[in-house]
Amino acid sequence: MSHTDFTSQLHDLMQRAGISSFRALSRTAGVSERQLLRLRRLGVGQMRVDVLLKLAQALQITLNELITIFSQQDLGKLKDTPTKESQQLLQYVAELKKEYERSQQQIQQQRQALLQEFQQSSLQLLESLLLQFPTAAQKARENPQLPAVNIVPLVQKPLEKLLQQWGVEAIASVGAELPYDPQLHQLIEGNSQLGQIVKVRYTGYRQGDKLLYRAKVSPVPPTSVEGNKLLLV
């Protein structure tokens, strides 16, 4: 492998990808600055395939393009120049491709395993709903007079368990009246100013510090607010 300095080539690729510095490239690609220094000084030689893949993705080029640029060899022409160095490079590229295919297969297997684990844990939390709801629904069809309130716990309790397991909490309960906050609430009708009382029509959710859905609210007429205050007095 060539020991030519590849800093200018890396700079050119970074500019095309809109990356301003080596530190920014390090963060974007998720590789250490020491790996970038190795790439600049030695090219792709002896670098791990996962590092090269991350760099190629961050620089928005293919793996073959990355290897070609940082080895100063045209991979398409190396087969026509059967020198020892060219054959070594071709072998190195072939090994990289094999390693890449293995890593992709492992990633796919890991994703499948995680998906199955997620599905199984979710099904366990929804067990009572899965087992009891079809029977309850059939009874409701057979007897239209059956109060719907009897079926609510079958849906509500498993859902609450699932949300609790995922760390998801409701912003406010349906029917609650509270000060309007546009960061947490979405008006479905009328207008409201910050702090004015609104009524929750559809609950919203957040997961830790992340807002998932804003609660949908509507303004509470001033007369209703005053009436509530009188009742409280």
C-alpha cells in the first residue's frame, strides 16, 4: 500500500458531503480521530471494514470508491496489471467485501432476533387482551344490550401495562381542564392564549423528555370556568 498523504483527498470529500472538520467527520461517522489520521497517512491499508463502511456512508460514497481514492489505484484496471502490489490490493478488497457481507448478515440476524424479542415481550403484556377480548367482543355481538363499560378494562389494563413498560405517559386525562400550553396541547377548535383554561378531548403522550403526541384540546368558555370556580367555593 502507498504511504502517500491522503489529507487533500479527504478534505475534498468532506467538502462535497458538507462536513466542516475532522472532528465533525469523526462524530458523523462514529469513528475515532485516530482512525481518520490512519486513513490520511496510510490510506485504506489494514483498516477494519466496519470503519471503512462508516466513513463511506458519512462521505456519501461507495466502499469501492473509498478504497480507490485512498489507495490511489483504479480497481477496475488492476486486473489488467497483474503486479504483486495490484494483486495484493485486489485480494484485500475481496476480503473486505466478504467481511462486509458477513457483517451485513450478522446485523440482519441481530435485527430479526431483537424484533422477535420485542414482539414476544409485547405479546406477554397484551396476553389478557389477546385471550379475553375476542370472547367479550363475540358476546357483545350476541347481546347488543351488554354494557360496553364491561369491555373497557379488557382493553385499558393491557394498554396501560404496555405504555408503562415503554416509559410512555399520558400528558393529561380526557376531560381534564387545565391551562393551555401550546408546547403540549393542540387546539382542535377556537383560539386560546397561553394559560387560558382548555379541556382535553384526546389525550397526548410523551416518553421521558420526548413528546410523542400533543393532547388535543378545545377552549373552555369563560362562563364555564366561572361556574366551576363557584362550585368549588
